Amino acid sequence: MAAAAAEIDQALDRLLPAEDGPEAPLYAAMRYATIGGGKRLRGFLVLEGARQFGVSRQAALRVASAIEMVHAYSLVHDDLPAMDNDDLRRGKPTVHKAFDEATAILAGDALQTHAFSVLAEEDTHPDPAVRVELIRMLARGAGPRGMCGGQMLDMLAEQATAALDEPAIGRLQTLKTGKLIEFSAEAGAVLGKAPLAQRHALLGYGRDLGAAFQIADDVLDATATAVETGKATGKDAAAGKATLVSLLGLERARLQAERLVAQAKDHLDGFGDKAGLLRILADFVIARRS
């Protein structure tokens, strides 16, 4: 993952060059939000999925960079005072603290739109049908039936008088976090024009991995320190936010994450030893401390 993260950072550096003109502060904020830091889990998923089908590294890196731009945009906006009002992200001041709120909003907007521009370019794939499919998938994963919809549900949950039940929490987390992880897992198969059965297998892997990842995040929020995670912790409990940890308790939540990881790995049976890193990744998402 560290090697892949370095490759993705190099690709992002090329796709988001520093500028000297009047727009320089915007580009600086975009680069600050995106380059360096983070696990690059989503980008790594794209690269490993693409490797199953012999996709060129350049094409895979472009799609990995696009999903990391969208993820970075979501974090920039999520950290704003109107949302979670966080001061720390990836161990450094959030974008609206390092720059200002207006620049942070524009940087997020620009990262989102630039990601789709990258997917639309011929360097991503010579077949326009593949490029359109990637654009469609990412738009659905990031839009009102994906990440943005999940964020809306999260905001409404904080205002609700009654705590969410388990199915409602699962839906919120699937939309807010899971849909972009599903895109990342399936994108390599789309690049490789894989048969539908293999696409569906990677999509299923991504769905279960994303659910396990979110439970692990909730566990970390309840048990880890800000030094370990690089961001504020304990915020869910302080806000009275319902999570699977608050609903089930730590041990039952951990057991559920372990079951999801086992299911995720089962989806990879048809890929043989080539999917070894994807299997290890599934174990990693619930063992990590950041």
C-alpha cells in the first residue's frame, strides 16, 4: 500500500500541477488536500483490481487518482464548519484552517469536477464506452444515491430525537462510505473489460469490505487517539451519534466486521492467488489503528 500510495501521489502531482497565476491559491489548496497522507485504500483497490486483468499501470493510476480526488473533496467539505467542523485531517490542519472556508469549498468543487475530466480523457482508456461507464459509476457512487446522500442521512441522524436502528445505520454507511469503495473495487474490472461475473465478484468484495471498513472506523473513533488516527476521535459519542458500536457494543461490532471480511474474501475465490493482496487488505481494514 505504501508503494502504491507513492505511485498515486506522483500521478496526482502530474494531474494537479502547481500554478503561478491568479488561480494559484486554488491549486495550492487542491494539492494540499490531495497529495501526501492518507492510506490510499480506494486507489489501491483500483490498482489491484486492474492488475487482475492486465490493465496498463498508467490507465489504472489515472482512475486511482480520480477516486482519490473525489475522496479528498468529500473530506474537505466534510471538515467544514457547516458539516463536522474539524480542525485536523491526516495529521495536519484541515483545508479551511490552512487556507480559508471559501477556498476550501472551491478546492472541493474543483477536485470533484477535475476527477471526471481525468476519467473522460483518452489517456484513461481508448474505448469511449469504458470511459463513460467509469464516469457513470463514479457519479452514482458520489451523488445523491451515494456519498452525498449518505452525508445528508448522517446530518439528519444527528438532529433526530430517536437513535437510528441497525438497518438505518447500515444504509447510511453504505451510501456515505461504501459506494465509493464499491466503485474502487469494480473499476479495474471495467478498465479490463472483464466478464460480468468477475465484475460482480469484485463489486461484492467492495460492498463487504466497505461495510467492514466503516465499522472499523467507528471502533477507532471509540478507542483510538487523535495521534494514532491523525484526526479528532470520540466525536461520535460526544455528538450522541448512533453507530454500530454504540448499538451493538465494541465486541459485537468487531465480530460483525470479521464476518464481513470473511464474506469479502469469499468473493475472490475465482481469482486464485493473484488476488492475494486483496485478501490481505480485507484483514488489514479491521486491524488498522489509523
